[in-house]
Amino acid sequence: MAIRFFSTSMRALGAAITTLMLALVPLSQATAQNFTEWGFPQPYERVSAKSIEWMKAKGWWPMSVAYQPPWSGQNAIFAVMNQQKLLQARGIDVTFQTFPSGPALNEVFISGRAQVGNGGNFPMNTLIDRNVPVRVVAIMSPGLRHQLIVPNDSPLKRMEDLRGGNPATKEPWVIGIATGSSAEFYLQLSLAANKLTIGKDITFRNMPPPEQALLPKGIDAVVPWDFTNSLILNERKTGRALEAHYNYVMYLGVTYVRQELVDNVPDVVQALTDAIAEAQLWMRLNPEKAVDALLEDPNLKLQPKTLLSQQIAEYNNHFKPTYLYPHTAFWFQENKNTVNWLYENKRMKTPLTEDEFRAVFRPEFMGKTFEKLGWAVPKSPPFIPAGWKGKVGEPPYPEYLTYLNMKGPQAFPEKGDLVKPWTFKGRTYRP
């Protein structure tokens, strides 16, 4: 009996020692999780057979994703997603469509021929106003530069020089712009701030970004968004910028899906936000390979590698990757100015209420992606510095973080960025 008691006691003691030793094992070993080299947890979650059948019944299989190659940041996300087959890895059959601008992309999304789309503030609000069932799941291209650019030999030096029109022709200055785009909104705000009048001081000519890049004769200035800006200013060196948009507006670019996906196949939407975050991480590890992915697009294959590399650095890898999270309250305040202008100028039929905006933004999907990664949801977008004195929605804004005023990319992760261990490039980071 004593022998049995001793044996039982030893087993209990051994179990206690084992438990203690496990408690002392480093967290990365005790709760090991597999990550890709670029930091996405494995294995992938695949969409259900039921969701696939629903998509097929709607005629949405393969799923169609629409994006814009001339729009930096967003273009790299979707080019990488396509090349690396990140949606296919999650069980989604998919095709990618490309469009030169948001208004053109809107039409296929409205018709249902694309179930995923990308747009700036003007196209997004247009969809909402037209009662298109749209739901925003990610933020794209933080700080996308919109600039008023003139040819090098232009007499224009400042925005104020536009006042009174062109003295040589006695006519308003002619500005090429993609009407109905975020570029138009920036310019409208700048014109109002500088007390310039359309029809008297300037006039618009509708022009897509590729044509703007040529700075054609008969056009005094253009207002593109990147990468067209950098193509003109840095590569071709045929123009110079009078100003950028930062003082007037915080750029809102988004990825959205049709509401039917959220309501009926949320695992498909989750797979999309997971793939967006993974594409961002992949190019954080492989920026040069991301350039090669962009060059596979027929719309970009003739663009200089130096240009595409700089654009990835500015719009994909400069800010913390948590820029992807759609902060509803923040962007509602910023978007109010866009909505009010559109409504006052009869571009929207009804003003957008906060409840309607909250219904459109669906941050829970990116929130779940962050939960998988072990990332904390930031309190505000990463381009808002600590102690910033501005108020969102009330321009002119004091300086916030942009590629042009920062010395280098933001470090990630820093204290407060993680809620559990995350591994990137073989190194494990802890909260």
C-alpha cells in the first residue's frame, strides 16, 4: 500500500513539475502559430461550399473584382492579390477587371457585373446616393496625392495667379480634370479657399489621367492623382505642382462590396479583407516583386520601374499596415464636406445622414482580420500624429503625416500595435 501511495505521489509531483515547466516556456513556443514569411497566419480559412453555391446561383462565380491601374496603392494591392492568387487560396474563383477611373468602374458595379470595387470619395458617395447596395470594408491609398500641375514653362507660380483668367487669351485658364472624381472635389475646395470662380477665372475640361499625363496643348493645368502626378513631376519632369490637396481634404479611398455578399456570404467578404491585408504584407516583404506584379498589367507595363517602386513606397509601405482599417466615425466627419458639396451643387439628390454612413461602413471584417493577425485596432488612422491640433471635417487642416513631410516609413509594430505575438520575416514580435 505504501509503495502504491509513493508511486501515486511521484506521478502527481511529476505532473506538477511538467505544468510548471510549460508555464516557463517562452510564449512563442507555448502558443506557437504558423505564419507565412510575410506575416499572415496559417492555415487559410476557406469559404464554405454553401457560399460557393449561393454565388453560383447569383451568376457571380467566378467573383468579379474591379480596380483602377492608374490609382496608386490600391493598384498594387489588387495586382499582388491577383498574381499571388490570394483569393484562390481561400477557395474563391475570381477574375479581375481594370478601369481608368472611379466613374467608369461604378457602372459595372451598379449593374452587378462586378461584386467588389474600389473608389475615391466622389464615386463612393455617388453609389450611396443612387441607392446602390454598397458596403465599405477597407481603406485604400492613404494620403493619395492630388495636385494642381502646370507645364514647366507656364507663367503660373501660385494658385492666386489664376485670378482674372489668362491675360494672353483673355479667357479663363483651362484645367484638365476627371470630372466626378476626388480630384474635382479637391480643386473645388481649393478654388473656394482662394476665392476663384469657375467660368471667370478657370474652366474645366473633362480628361482621363492618361491624357492629363501628356499635358496637351490647349490645357493650362491638370489635376491628376498619383501615379500620374509622379509620372509628370519625377519621371518626365515636364511639369511642376502649384499645390497639393493636404490642406483641404483627407483623401478617402475605399474597397467596397455589394451588400448581398455581406448579408448572404460573409465568409466571402472575410476572405476578401484577409487577402487585402495579406497582399499588403506580401509587398512589405517583397516591394521589388510587387513592382513586377504591377508590370504584368497591360495598363502599366510601359511605366518606369522607378516610378512604380516609389509609388509602392509611398502608398503601401510608408504607413503602418493598420491604415487598412475603416474608422467609421473619423471618415464620416471627413466625408461630410464631400457630401455637403455634392448636395449643394445638385450632384447628390439627398444629404447623407450619419446612420446611413454607418450602415455603409463595415469595419467588423477588417477587425476580424486584425484579430487573426494579432494586431490592435488603432484609435485613429496612422497619418494622424499624437497631439494633432486639427479637427476632422473642419479644414483648413494643420499639418498631418504625409510622404512629403516624413523622413521615412513608420515603424511597425510599435508599442500598442499588437495584442498577441505576430511573426514577420522569421522574427516574432510580442505585445
